[in-house]
Amino acid sequence: MAIRLEKGQRINLEKSNGSKLTDFCVGCNWGAIVSGGFLGLGKSVHDVDLDLSCVMIDANGNIVDHIYSPLYKREFLARYGMPSGKVDSNDRALHHSGDDLKGDQSGDDGLDNEIITVDLNRVSPNVNQIFFFLNNCGREDFSQIPYASIRMYEGTPTRVKEVFASYDVAAEPQYRGMTALIMGKLYRRNGEWKFSAIGDAYPDVNLCETIKRIVTNYAK
């Protein structure tokens, strides 16, 4: 049975058969906002653009690598001293499936809109923590977005084999006004990888603010 993550919960990456979870997906699923209409007639669909990203931190709390959408403009990122976006980590241990700009348009299809695949056996030795976070590029907040959720599972971006852990952020009152979510982090401890569910939401305007927040408040 999949672990239902709670804020602040720490888990070992160990499956029910005792083996370690080392090769998996971190995926985010969400729907477009549908309003109006009667019996499906005259309804309007409002696209929702969430971005799933991650930053890799060394033992000194410094960013050594990142994955976020290449669609972010270089001029915008440069204002915050951030490099261009990319879908692969330098060590090729993590890969992003690509930027989904709309969300599910016709209800939940059971697949995640954006996925970061992880192979812990290939992560560079200088990476000590990997933070996963979400940013909303639109005007709505997390309290308005249908069935937004994040999960860790074995499989591929198009096939879910077994869900290991999940974290729901769907339309919850505490997320009103919040447009960024620091989901959690993978971290090394005594030579093994573990996961900590952070679950802190903020009204950050963009992902650069969220990255700065991670480095300042969470990475030390």
C-alpha cells in the first residue's frame, strides 16, 4: 500500500519486500479549471500551468545543479542570477518529461502531467540533497486547482507500475493565496538516501523566489 505522506514526515526508501527504491518517478498531476455550463454544455476550461522543478544541493548548502523548464526566458532568470532551464541533470541521474502548460482538459486521466525520473545510483557524489517544488505560473492559487497531487512511483512517465508515496494538495483551504509548494527532499544519511515530506506553501511570484527560499531556509 502506498504511503500517504504528511507534512514533516520522513521515510526510508524501502519497499515492502525489503529492497531499496533507487529508480523511480516523481510526478505531479492536476486538472484545468472547468466552470459554467449545464450538462456539459457551454462550459469554459481555464488552463493551469504548474511547473515541477528540483534543485540539487551540496553538503555546504550550495546549489550544484538544477532542473526546471527551458521555457523560462533567459533575461528573466538572469535578473535573479539563475542559469537557463534544462530537463537533464549534469550527471543524467534526473530527467524532466517536459513542461505541461494546460493541465488535464477532460478530467483526471490517471497519469501525471509533469514527471522527473530519478536514478539514485547515478547521482553525483557531491549532491547531498535534492529538493522538489511546484510553482504556479498563472493567477489562480493551489486552493482552486482540481486534484493537484504529487507522488513517487516505480514505472515510466506513461506507465505507473506501483505508487510508493503520495502527497495531495488539491483544493485545500490552507493553500488559499499560495502559488508555490516545496514538496520535499531526498537526502543522504549514513550512506543511504531518505525522503522528507516538507509540504510548505508560499505566495512566491516565481520559481526564482522559491529557489532562494530553499537555499536560505531549508538547505542548511
